[in-house]
Amino acid sequence: MAPLSHYLVLSGILFTIGVMGVLVRRNAIVVFMSIEIMLNAVNISLIAFDRYLGQHDGQIFSFMVMAVAAAEVSVGLAIVIAMFRNKPTINLDEFNLMKW
Amino acid sequence: MIDSVIDFLAPYTFLIVGAVKAVIIAIGLLSSVPLLVWLERRLMGRFQVRLGPNRVGPFGLGQPFADSLKLLFKESIVQNSADKFLFYLAPAVVVFTAIVTFSLIPFGKPFEIFDQKIGMWVANVNVGILFVFAISSMGIYGIVLAGLSSNNKYSLMGGLRSSAQMISYELTLGLAALGVIMITGSLNLQEIVDAQKTVPNILLQPLAFVLFYIAGVAETNRAPFDLPEAEQELVAGFHTEYSGMKFAMFFMGEYINMITMSALITLLFLGGWHSYIIPVPDLLFIGPLLVFSVKVFILLCILIWLRSTFPRIRYDRLMTFGWKILVPLAMLNLMVTSVFIVIF
Amino acid sequence: MELLIFYPIAALAVVLALFVVFNKSPIGSAVSLIGLMLCLAGVFIGLSAHFVAILQVIIYAGAIMVLFMFVIMLLNLKDDDNVIWKSREGNTLLTVLTGFLVLGILYKIISITLSADSSKPAKIMESFGTTAEVGKSLFTTYVLPFEVASILLLVAMVGALVLAKTKID
């Protein structure tokens, strides 16, 4: 394997890009995709540590991350569809009914 | 001079052998597509009590070549409203995934030549069948992207239908294959075939075979499940806007997928290259290859037969059939299989 | 040799991640994200986690991204012409502060990992990361989390149905 730090740096860069996407984009679907990038970045570091320590625990944890991601995406996209039904847009700034 | 070249190349033999095998299989696969098109048109003609193409060459064998020549020289039209990059990417994805999937298929016993043990496959990975499913699930994107990038409502409907259909039937495909995997205890396709030396899996898993075949027909978008391209309601579905060679690539992808699916069914259920009734001598690699090809050929003929026999089923019935009949049956099969494995 | 494979894949992954964030059309973002998932599957294979790599392709690239594509098709989203770089009303300061916070955390993490001696990975068996090995620990040590995950997926399925279904009054 390449040195551990390489994987961690890659993971950090991807995580930062994901955070940036959540912060700057308005499109609800793109925000979701940025969250997926963050989850994937976490998976990289989990599996890199796993390989470094020679055990399987991190891989199991990355399955859990994938299961959570699948659940999150299915519920989240259902919310997006419900939102779209109320107001024909998925721009997150338009949904400010809770704001007084 | 030659000795030094050989010495230099010796550590990389596996790379050279792999590359040669990959090229042979890619070319063989691509050149078998016109033959399959010819076979389909001739057989369809017979099923419908007409002759089929018989003017170009002996038995009309030249017809597919004439057709592909025509498609090659046809002007490739890209409408202004299309997303250019994705429009060009979609057919490439379809053909790429179809060819890569076939590289995982072993089609004969390993044989020895020039002191080299050569397996009859391009790649033999330990997660074998999972890899096949992974790559074939990437093939959906070709159709989805074609539907999205064309900017045409018929294409969009076709893409939407096909993605829903393929996701639904992929589930059945995986669950049906799981029964075979449980019996064998391995994901490696070669080991699955080796485990069927005496009894083919079709006798142990008849229900799984039927389910896998039906789901396989749906996965390859063949009639009676060709909803994505139902010409009566959707013009031509996801490839409405495609013409010329790009259209031909969708066509090629579909036929390669047919071959791959038949090969997969042969490996999982029909015992691959083992011959059960007539003993076939090995003869280096010709014997097993012949047995395998005959089985695949029969399955392909059955696929064509299905197409000319059944009418296309309605879209909501397709979904109901997939989720309410096939998936529960596949789960039942899995449960019964696991109980039998625990008992015996 | 590993670095020769790792660097191009990692660079491609970062570029694709940037494409996801900066692409104007959601379709382009989704396609870039599929590419990113495939790149990461390549990274996982480099870490000899073959089974996870395959799952990455099947679950992320094959299932989750199809869901995204499906919603994009269903809502028929075109390029959103809104300005991307307009900050949310009054939240510019918060955004900048959060950005600095994340960068600071990452800097700390990276400086710690770079200072640690990470040049010697553990010796692993040939069977590391294969389906059999991972499955063994999944169904023995981690059987409870596995079952909980299955319940989570069931709950998510029901939740998605309830949310997306039109009201029948």
C-alpha cells in the first residue's frame, strides 16, 4: 500500500470538498451528493487504517456507513420529492416557512 | 538478440497473455454480434412463417454486414438541445460495460501450451459473480444517460422505465444466483462450474433457474420485457434520438448482453463446459469450448423464441410481476435451500 | 508501483469531486459522482479490500446513484441558473468561519498523522479483505450491528414510502 498519510490526506481533501458543497450549493440534490462525498471520504480513512492495522473492523464499519448512506438517501430524496410537490423548486433557500 | 528480448519479457508473460486473451475475446464477441442478428432475423422469419433476409450472400448471411456498413456511413445527427458530452458518453458506456462483463466469464477448462498454463478467461477474480453483477449494474447508466441527455420526452420516459425495471429485476437476479452460491460455497465462477461435475445445478435449483432466466430476459431488455423501447408507445424509447453508429452501439450492447446472460446461465445452472449425456474429448481446449458454445447457442435460440412468442406486458404488470411474484419466490427458494443445506 | 497507481486515481477523484460541487447541471454532478465512486473503488482495491470495493460499486455506484438519477429524471431538473456563489442571506460570516474551522481541524489531523510513523503497515494474509474473511467477522463479532443495520434499512424503506406517497384522503 501507499503510505497511510497519503490516504488520510486524500480523505481530508474529499471531506473538505464535500463540506464546501453543502455550504455553497442551493440545489437540494447537489447538497445530498456533497454529503455522499463526505461519507465516502470517511470510508477511505476507515479502510486505510484497516489495511494498516491488518484487521477487518474498519471494513465492517464502512458497511455500516454504506447502509446509513442508503437509508439517508432514500429518505432524503423522498423528502426532496415531497418538497417539490409543495413548491415546484428544489432551491433550499425557497423553503423558509419555518423561519419567522 | 532474441534471447535477450525473451529474457526481458519473461516476468511480464502474464501481461502479454492477458492482453492477447482480452483482444481475442473482444474481437470474437464483437464479430459474433452480426451473426446473432442474422440468426435472430432468420429464426424470427421462420417463427412467423416467412423467409427472413435471404438476398445478400448465401442464406442472407451478408445482410448484417450490409446493415452495419450502412449504419457506419449514415450521418450521425446530434440535435441542438442535447447535452453533447453525455449524449456521446451513453452508447460508449453500454458497449464498454457489456464487453467488460464478458471478460469475467470462463468458457473452458484451463489448458497447457508451451509450458504455459492458460485459463480460458480474461480475468479470474475471487469475487467473480459479484463483479459481474457490479459491472452489469453500471450498464444501466448507459440507458439512463441516453434518456436524460436526449432532451426528448420519449427518451426520458424510456430511460425512467428502464432504470426502474432493471433495478427491480436485478434483485431477483441476485437472489436467484444466491441459491447456487450457497450450494457451492464460492463466488468464483470457475469453482461454481467445477462443483457441477456430476449434477448440473438446474436439477438442484429448478426454481432458481426459472427465476434467473426470467430476470435475465428483463435485464437484457428483451421482449416480452422490452418496455424501455416499446415502439408502439415510446417511438423507440431511450434511443429515439440516436442514429448511425451510436444507435448501432446500443444495438451491439444489447446483443452482447444477451450472449453474456446466456453464458452466465450456462455457468451457474447448466454445468458450463461439462458434458453430461455425450462424453466429449478434451482436445486441448476445443472440446469444453464446443460444449459451452452449444449450451449458449441453445439458450440464445430460446431467447429469440420467447421474443416471437409472447406479447409485451404492460408496464404496471411488469412491476407487479417483478416485486410481488418473482422476489418473494426467490426469497422462498433461498430459505428452502438454506434449510436443505443445514439438514444435509 | 503502488504510488504510480494511487496518484492518478487520487488526482482524478479530487477533480471529479470538484466537478460534483461546481457543475451547474445536477445530471453532470451525478455523473461525476459516479466516476468518483468508481475511483474510490479503485483506491479500495489498492488497499486490498476487494469485497468493500465491489460493494462500493454495487451499492454506491449501482444503487444509490441510480436513485439520484431517478429523482433527477422524475423532477426533470435542468441546469439551475441561480448564481451559485451568492452566500445565504446574512450567513457569509458563518460560512467563512465554518470553512476556517473545518480547515483547522483537517490541518490538525494531517499534522498528527504526518508526525506519526506510518511507514510500516501490518503484514497481512493472502485472504485479507476477501468475502469469506469479511463475512466471518460480520456474522460473528458484529452480528448485532448487522441486524440493526437491516432494521435501519427497513425503517428507511417505510419512511421513504410514507414521505413520497401522495395523500389519499
